[in-house]
Amino acid sequence: MLKGVPQPGRAELTERAYAYQNPRLPFPLWLAARTPFARLWWPLEPEALKAKARRLTGLTEFGDLAPLDEPLRLLCLAFDEDAELHALGRLTVHSTLVGALVNRLRLEDLARRRPHVFERPVEAPIVIAGLQRSGTTFLHRLLARDPGLRSIPFWEALNPLPLGDVTAPVPAPDPRIEAGARALALIERVSPEIIKMHELENEAPDEELLLLAMGFASLFFETISPVPGYLPWYLTADHTPGYAYLRRTLQAMQWIRPAGERWLLRSPQHLEHLVPLTETFPDGTFVQTHRDPVRSVLSMASTLCHALRQNYFHPNPHLIGSHAADLTERLLRAALRDRSTTDPRFVDVHFTQLNADPLAIVHKVYKAAGMSLTDDAHRLMTVWYPRHRRGRHGIHQHVPADFGLHPDRLRERFAFYYEHFAVSHEGP
């Protein structure tokens, strides 16, 4: 999976881990993954990627508000030299990077032709930041029932700007909706478990990881593969420009598709970028969800093992488990480092509280945001949450040994977090 990192032997793997390591792709995809022309068709070279994005759009200017050349070079090196991607994995990386560059070109084109679009601020967003399996998806989709809040459905996260001229009227139905449906259909064909585990729905609110990828302020690239050659830059860079680029993208999106009065955002990655996040949106309300992080590590590792069959012939479950644990600790330590305990903009939500009384949590968040829950929003939430509160990802089972992990050692690593936020250990 990564060059120089040996795969665990059969004796070291549980039955489930062995299945993770040796996935079975549908035969047409297995055949496509073995094409010998991947490097020719899908180069991972910065100038080739930029040239393709320019050809696809007829545009030339990528803008300089957010970093581009250095992170793009390091990502290309990491994926090209460190990762043992099969052909479809190479296509995934190539397409992701070209997509980010295409969106930058279109955004800069809109800024040049319609500068007034960026005079309207992104006012007082509500931003949810929490680990996987801590209730973020449920809370996000519950709050999104309020017509006064503007969220990002999957299809729009995939293509935040129109597929053609960004200044032209958007056709009805928007072609991006069908593009999102096609992308989900492909994901389901390769790894149907991911649709359930990550609760992917084309029209449902999703994260803004791909929007942040436009300014290389996103950990999305780590969901494709651990990227050790890129990580030192990512961990030491000032991501304030990347978050400014997120705000710029949201300004374009609210002009292209007006909906709601305030943005509702969600991503676990915000935990390690609270400084640029709060500086970019100083009037925002920031919700941090809490649950035993061991749950998050195992869920993240399981999700990645299923997802990475799209990119590798042999995902390494032990490497993925180690990566999930490291990333979880990284996010939690950063949040602890950068959060003020007296900042009234922050709301802490424990998973048990959210599960016990979702509407009480909604009122808590609205109070912090200076909002009132309307009768219409209350009705929509009350109808929605009894059918969705348990989610669908719980049907997937895994144990720490599947990923070469031990729960007691994980809990020792996260002792700082349990103590600071009064989070309880959960059973196996």
C-alpha cells in the first residue's frame, strides 16, 4: 500500500482484516485497475494537471489567494512515489486534483467578471466539528431541516460551481445533481458498505472537505491514502488563506444558489484548524461533539479499509489503523490547544445528551447562535429525527485487533481528552 511499509502476514490478521487486505472488486473494475496505461492517461505531475484543467475550462488564472504550487508538487510526489496505487486509484487522485484546479479556475473567473458577488459576507455560520461517530452527521442533518439554514448537499460538495459558464443561468434540473448521483452509483458498485457507513445521500447535507481542497487546507487527501511526504507541509502551513478560500467559495455558492440565511457547515478537520476557522468566521457558532474516541478510531479505520479498495489492490489494515489513531489524536490535541474554555461561541455536545434529547441540543445551539427555533423548523425536526437518530453505519462491526490496535493502549493515548471534556469510556 505504501512503499517500504511491509504488509502484515496472514498469521497477524483476523479474518476480517484479511478480507480488508484482499478485497474483491467486480471483474470489470478489477480489469480496469490493472491497465498498464495509467501513468500515461492520468499523470500526477503539476504542470500536466494544470494544463488539463485549463483545457477543460478554457481559463488560465488559478489566483493567488490560497497556496497552490508547493502543496500540489508535494501531493503529486507523495502519491506518485510513496503510494502503490492501482490504475483506478491513480485515476481517483488525478481526477480529484484536476477537479480542485478546475473549480479554482472557475472561481477566479467569477471573481473577475462578477466582483460584487464577493461583497456579500458569509454571516454567522454554524460550524460542527467533531470526530466520526460522535453524532456530527445526525446533528448536521437535524439542524438542516430548518429552512433558514443553508447546507451543502453531496452533489454540491462534489461540484460547488456550475459545470459550465459560472455566470450563466443554471439549468433546471441542475446537471450537478445527476453528476452526484453517478458518483454515488460508482462508489456503491466498488464498495457498497461505504454508502451505509458514511451515510452518503446525494441530496443530504455533506462536509466541505472538497471545498477546502481547492486551497489545500483539507485532510481529504488523507482519506485517499496516508501521505507522509505531504504531511510535514500540511501540518506546518498557515491555513488561514485556505479558509479564506473556503469563504470565497461559499460566497460564490450563495450567489449561484440562494437558500437559507446562515450557513451550516461540518467537518472533523476543523478541530485542528480552529484558529483559521474562527478568524475567518469571527461571528460563527462552533459546535464540538464528544464521544469515546476509541469508537471514532475503529469506525474511521473500518471506513478507510472499505474505501481504499477503490485505490489499492491490498489495503494494509494495520497501517490504516495506526493512521486512524494518529489522526484522531492529532485532531483532539489541536482542538485542546487552540480552544479557549471561556469563548462563548463554542458549544460542547456529548453524544449521550444528543441521543437522549436532540431538540434540547438544538435549543442549546440556537441560543449560542442568537437564533430562535421557528414553529416550522421545530415541526420539521420533530418529524425527521425519530426515523434517523440511530443511523445506518451501526450495522458494521469491527474490533481493535482487525487494525492491529489495542483498546487499553488507545485509551491511554486519549487520557488527556477524556479528562478535559469529561468523556466516558464506552464498552466493546
